[in-house]
Amino acid sequence: MRPNRHAEQLALVGDRRAALRHVLAGIVPPGTPFVWEIGSGHGHFLAAYAKAHPDRLCVGIDISSDRVARADRKRERAGLGNLHFILADADDFLASMPADSLFTTVFILFPDPWPKRRHHKNRVVRPEFLSAAAARSEKGAGLYFRTDYEPYFRKAEAIVRGHPDWEGQGAPSWPFEEASVFQKRAQRHFSLEARRR
């Protein structure tokens, strides 16, 4: 990448994260713990979760503006004041969270498996992500990962179990069930639970 192109990219990332910090400041009150879903799609899972847990602040992110708009309509129809959907990727979100906010739970449900080896760097569950997430989560926070693609599951399981900030649990005790569109389509799926050390 040419030096000026690199500077342009950094400036774009900085602008995007500044805008996201502004949005989050209006959603996550200082010191308020929250539940986070990465890749919330049309919001089926998190809307059901927020309805079942009205005392918990829930924030879902997705990288598709269309999916965020559809999830927002679902939230508005249900009148869920404790639920918010934001256009963002996981790395930008973590870098933009209010300084004193921590998440208690993170759900990563049926993310893009990026099956080609050269695309593995795009997967959500990577050592760098787990380190950044640990820095923004409270002790004992739960990480819940589910996929229908077994090679990704096995790789994610190895990464989580080998990470110093997360302790893989035995058989997952899934805290809430609401089948997403992808889960309904899947013939089978694999689940992983970990706790912040």
C-alpha cells in the first residue's frame, strides 16, 4: 500500500470510530454493563433476548446497513427500549466503546466462516480479537460462539482454549435459546462457551 493511501485508510478508520464513539455515548450510559451480539443480522435472537431480559442493556452490531435497518424496525415494533442495533464491525466497536463500559456477555452466532485459508484473517474469533474483547469485558463475562461449519468451530475452540484471558467451559450451558434464521437452516451446529478469567 502506498504511504499516502495508508494515511487515507487510517484517517477513514479514525473518522468511523469517532462517529461510533458519539453513537455509543448516547446508548451506553457511563458504567452500565451490557450484552453484546456480533453479527446480529435481522435481530431475531437479540430482540428475543432483550424481551426476555428487560433489565439488561443489549447492543447488536452488524456490517450491513440493510440488516441493521431491519433489526431496528423489529426493535421499534416490539417497543424494546433496552435494545439497540448499530452499524459497526467488532474491531471498531471495541475500539470505540466508552472508557468505563464493559460487556457481560457476547454472542457470536453463525458468523461468516471465511472458509478459504487466505480469508481466515477475516474471521471474528482470532487471538487479537479475544485479547481486545477481554480488555473490555468484566471478569467472568461469557463468550458464546455457535456455527454450523465444523472446521471453523474446531479452529475457534483451539484459539479460545489456548488464550490466556478466556477459559473454555466443558459442555456449553447456553444461557438463552432463540433459533436464528441460520440456525433453522443448519442441519447441525456446534456451540462453544468461554469465561473471562
